[in-house]
Amino acid sequence: MLASHFLGILRLATALTRLNLRQTIVKQDADEAIRLLDMLKASINQTQQFGGRVQTATDQIIRDMISEINY
């Protein structure tokens, strides 16, 4: 694990702590931060070509949601 990874986890855990109106990071905040980063990495790795640019799984989810709204 790089220092930047640790810093990212710490920042996410801190944000989750603040969202829950706490002043101390708890284990659940750190676990959720790690889970979020893992999901981010997974979504980046699941790419496919679309219209000349790389499209992530997250892009496809957003496009599907927009198309559902338009109908």
C-alpha cells in the first residue's frame, strides 16, 4: 500500500465520520472507505470501447439511468 492509498482511505473515513456527525473515526468508517476505494478500482478496470473513448461501468450505469428518465 502506498502512502497516497493510505491518505485516500483516511480522507474518505474522515468524510464519513463527519457525515455521521462524529468527531472520531470508527472502524466502520475505515471499512467503508476501503470498500469504496475497492469499488472505484473495480469500476475503472471494467472498461469497454464506446464511441472512440474508454467507457467505464459507472458511465454505463449513468447512461442507463438517464435513458430511463427520458422515457
